[in-house]
Amino acid sequence: MKWGRAITRLDRPHPRKSRFSRLSSFIRARCSVLVYSLILVFAGGIAVADLKNPEFSAVGIDINIRAAEMHLLVNDVPVFDPSEPFGGSAEIDTGIRLNGAFRKGRNTLSVMVRMLPDGEYGMEPFFRIDLGYWEFLSFPSSFDGRPMSVRMQVKLVTPEAGGTAVQVMSSNVETQPLMGANEPARVSEDADGWVLYRFDVNVEVDLPEMAWMNGEILQDTPEMRRSLVQAMREVHSAMAVGAGAARPYLEGFTSRNATALGAPADVYYEHSVATIIDDPDSKILPFDVTDAELRLFGNGRLATFVPLPHRFADQENEGWLTTMYLYYWKDGNGQWRVIH
């Protein structure tokens, strides 16, 4: 099974210019938000950050995975690329900020895991996530012992009867008052070894609502596909012109994500979205969903084609692709909108 939230995905990074070009864009974006937050702190004379305020709170997940693959979805929206799993034979230890993926109140966290006991490095399969929140202006290392709210750990064990079995351990740590979750429910397992677990996560950080959750339940029909392709092509064509032309199509997307990060919309767009669209070293690839698969997410309210079609190629370093993670929904007037 292939499932799959970040704005972008980076493929086959080049060790020099392309890596620096893309990473510097993200660094500028984070620094802009950081400076803006510091101005708020000093201007307001705030001594202790109000963690209910998203300007001062980062909601996120620490991930440790080795000899395993995963797909992570928040409110049934992929965190990573839906066309391929995160992980592999090697070990990955990282942390991700996900303010834009959560809302205040009830959320769902879906975790699909597949263990790879025959991995090329001979590592013991293991998977762990810690979910919680921390002060926005801090940049902790993953699994550094700070308080978190939810922990899930999956590993292979050897029962007395022989063979192997998957052991799942989880705990609602309850050390953070603004977040809590139930025990993960095992939802399904398929013949390829993918096991789906799901949590209900309650978040009391004042993250904004998601407009797409009030959108239409989509049905896969020829007319739906035709209108979706037309809407996606319009957005793609606007991005080909430049960030200024694309801004009206991405206004809701920009506004909500900026609010979730506690930043002005103009700052977010200029230092996060526009740096991708207007990067002089990259060129948007032609829009093509001929061989792509229609996928519905968001419990049937979001649609896209996989592989995701909004992709930019580095003009100097062949093989480097930047993919924009955009999903589409229909509002009360039947108009396609970019996720927000």
C-alpha cells in the first residue's frame, strides 16, 4: 500500500549548489518567523510564553526509524510524499514541526508501518514516534528527553514459539497539559506487511480551523476528474508565470499556514512559497497526470494525482526535484480550492 505534509519534497540532493539553494530558502523562512516572534516577545514584554498561542508553540513529532518504512497522516492528510514511504534499510532520526497539519481540538494521527527484517544493513527493525509541543523559539534535538505527550514504539520480537512478531508499545505520557491521546487502535493489515494504527489526538494549542474539512465529499467520476485537472492546471500555469501570479490561488493555503506558525501571511509566502516558485535555478516541469493515480485524502474531501504533479527541476543539477504538496477540495459553491 502506498500512502503518504510538508510544502515540498526534495529528491536526489546535489552535494553543493542545489542543496544550499533549497536549504537556504527554508532557513530564511524560519529566521523570518523567528525574528518576528522575538519582536512580539520584546514589544509585548512577555516573560513566559503562552503555549496556547501558536506564535509561541510548536507542535511536532520526533521520529526514529530503521529497517522499516512508514506513512504518516494527520487528519488523513499525508505528512510526506504519498507516492513512496518514509524510511528504508538505514536509520533515520529526525524531528518535524507540524503546526500546519493540526487544528485545535480533535485530530487523528494515522501511522502505517512495515518492518523490513531482511534489510541490506542487517539492522534490527525499529520504529518510534514521540508527539508533543514545545516553545516555538527553541530548536530541540529529537528525543532529547524534553516533555512530550504521546509515544508509540514498534519493534520485532522473538516469541517463545519461534518466528517473529511485531510488538507495539505506546503510552499517553500526560506530561503536557495542552495535548493528549488515546491508545493506538490497530485498524488493518495487508498482505505486503503494512499495518495501520490510528490515534485520536486532542490539541489545546489555538491552531486555526481547516476550511477543507467543511468541503464536499468527493466522488471519483469522469466529470470530477476533468474539473480537478482543469483546476490543477490553472494553478500550475500560474506558478509557471511566477509567485505573484500564483498568490491568488494560494491565498487560503498561505493564510492558514502563516496563522498556524504565528507569522504574517506576506512573510510566510515570501520566504517559504515564493522562494520555491521564483527560484532562478529551477524550472517548473510540464503539468502531466496522464499516468498518475487519482487519490482521495482528508476522509474523502481532498483530491490529487499521485505522483504529485507540481514539480520543479534544478536547471544545473539533473535529478534534483522539488515537489509542492498541494491537495484540492471543493467549497460550498463547488469551486476547487487549494488545501487550507
